[in-house]
Amino acid sequence: MSTISQIRSIKVLNSRGDWTIKAYLDLNDGSKGWSIVPEGASKGEQEAVCLGVDRSFELVRDVITPALLNKEFKSQKEFDEFLINLDGTKNKSKLGGNTILSLSVAFARAVSQSQKKEVWNYLRHEFSGIEGVKSQSNLSKVNITPLFNILNGGKHAQNKLSFQEFMIIPAKKYQIYDSLEIGRTVYKSLKKRLEKEGFSTGVGDEGGFAPEEFTVRKALEYIRDCASEHYKMGEEVFLGMDVAAESFHKDGKYIIAEENLELDGGGFKDYLGSLLKDFEIIYLEDVFYEDDAKHWQEVTKNFGGKTMISADDLVVTNPGILSQAVDKKLANTVIVKPNQVGTVWETLKFVAEARGAGWNVVVSHRSGDTEDPFIADLAFAVGADFVKFGAIDRGERTSKFNRLLEISTSGL
């Protein structure tokens, strides 16, 4: 049993220089937890509501703290469901998904300290208790591969490049240290080439370079060329993209301005097909606007045998929404972002459902992130297939890579 003895929150800065909420939660045995909540730029329409930080601060002080103090909770589920019920809305609009998540993660840290466990170990115990999880995967053998976002466009940059993220992906045979070395090597190689050819090496929100006057193909070609200097493409390293199609979808068309293209859903599917034919791409995220179910189904049916078709805005880490996507076969991979749904427990349920459907799991950061490395523990706890922490650059990204490396090499 965990009894809440103290709660407080403060305003802190995220990686975009915006205010966010940091929560502290103490238990009566002296154990302490904390968390800092990130925020995304590219958001799904069905994400939990993110309230202004001043409002979150007031709600923690005036509503949530009086409701939680001196209460006992047996599990993460019980704690999170208490907050969900206290909010009482479908999308956490009363208390805010960001407000609730700050306390949910802080509670997880406090309880793990109380139980003398690493955070990932506590989360794994909670995850393993979900019906069906033990039969879905072998959590004793976790090898997580990073998807390195090394070139930015879309809402993460100001370079007029439509697609949001261009990634280098090490082969699954590599352990985390070797994967990080691959990401580091290709990142530095790309920087060197951009500098040599007179392009800016300023970075976007997630640490990837954001050069001007690039097209989708040019971005892929540059990354492939730089990777090929050191590794075998299609064998040792692969390519991936977060298309973030909602950001350039307008009036039923997909507008790729830098190529003077205005495509309907079928035309855009063919456009993606040509990229898959010409490049060693194994990962595509948010390939269509979230309401374009017809073309989500088609691209998954046509390309899903060899390519991860990853749903982010489409499912927003929400177990109920995911079940509909699974039934309709809209994707084969999911992005996991706790602040999309607002609690640790719902996040764990979401991963369990994705695993039950046989989908790949990618635990992800947000573009406005912080030094809090909680999602590295989360990824290891649930045995994620991949993580997206951005480029090997900027402290809010490297903190998560370093935490994952620490966990993976600790000897457990």
C-alpha cells in the first residue's frame, strides 16, 4: 500500500523554451517521485487535452492535492483510475492530460523507490500483470533499436520540407551500444557533408539537421550516401520517415509544395510506393491524414509485408482508439507517447493491446521534450521493439539514450 504524504508542482522549461509542469510526489515512508511533462508540436486530434501550465499548477494545488493526500493506493492502476475518475471527462479536459500524467509518472517513481526497484522493473511488474502480456512476449530478452531522426522538416523545422522526420535505422542484430555508434557516425557524416556543400547545420526541434532547399528524395539520398560511407544499406542500416501527412493535408489533397505536387489519396499512395521502390525504407509513420482510413488500409495491405506502417496521430496511445484501428487493419506498428493519453496505466494497456495484435511498438519522445528520461525506462519495461528519441544531439534527447544504455548494460 502506498499512502500519499505530499504533492507539489512547479513550472519548468522544455526544449522549445516553453513552460511545462514538473510534479513532486512523496509517500509516507519517505519515498519520493518526480516527473516533467513534454509537449508535442504535431498533435493528433484525439489526444488528451493539454492545459496551460498556470491552470495545471492551480489544479494540482487546489483540486488534486486535497483529493490525494493521505489516500492509500495498491497499484498504478488504482492511482491512475482515481485521477481519471476525478477528471470525469473523455479527453481529460477538466484536469488536463499533462496535469494528470505529471502525477502518474511521479507516483510510479515514488513507488519504485519504496519497493527498492528500478523504475523499469516496477513498470514491468505492472505491465506483466495485464491479462495476456506474459504470453505475448519474452520480456527477459529485450533488444531495443533506436530510430534516429537526423534530418527534420514539417512542424519540427522552418525549411519548407514537407515530411517531418528522416531517420537512419540500424539492423535489429545490433545491441544498443552498437546502434548508438551507428547513429552517431551517420549523424556526424551528414553534418560534414552539409557543411562542405554550404548548407546550414542548424537543427530542428528534435536535433536533426534542417537544411533549406531539400526535397523528400534529396533528403533520402543525402542520408543514404552518408550511411553508405560506413555501412551496407539494406543489410546493416535502413531508412525511415515520419511523413506527418496531416501537416500538409488540405481539402482532401496532399500538397508537397517543394515539389509542386498536389495529390489525392491514391496519388500520394503511389508517391510513397515509388520511394519504397527506390530507397531502403522499412519504416513509414503517419502516412495519411488520420481520417483517411481507406488509404491507411490500402498502404498497409500493399506495403505492410516489408514495411512498418506506423500509427501515431491515428491512435494517440489510446487503447480504445487502437482497437478500432486493429479491427480495420489500418497499420502494423504503433507510436507510444504517454502524454497523448495522460496516464502510465493507460499507456501500459495500450502497449499490451498492440502486442496482442502482433504490432510493433515504438516508444517515442515529443518535440518539446525535457531532461526527464522516463520513457527510456518505459521502453525497456514493455520490451519495445524501437524507440524514437531524436538525433544524438541536445541534452533532452541524449538523456534518454544514455538512460537506455545505462539500463541495458547494468547487468540487471
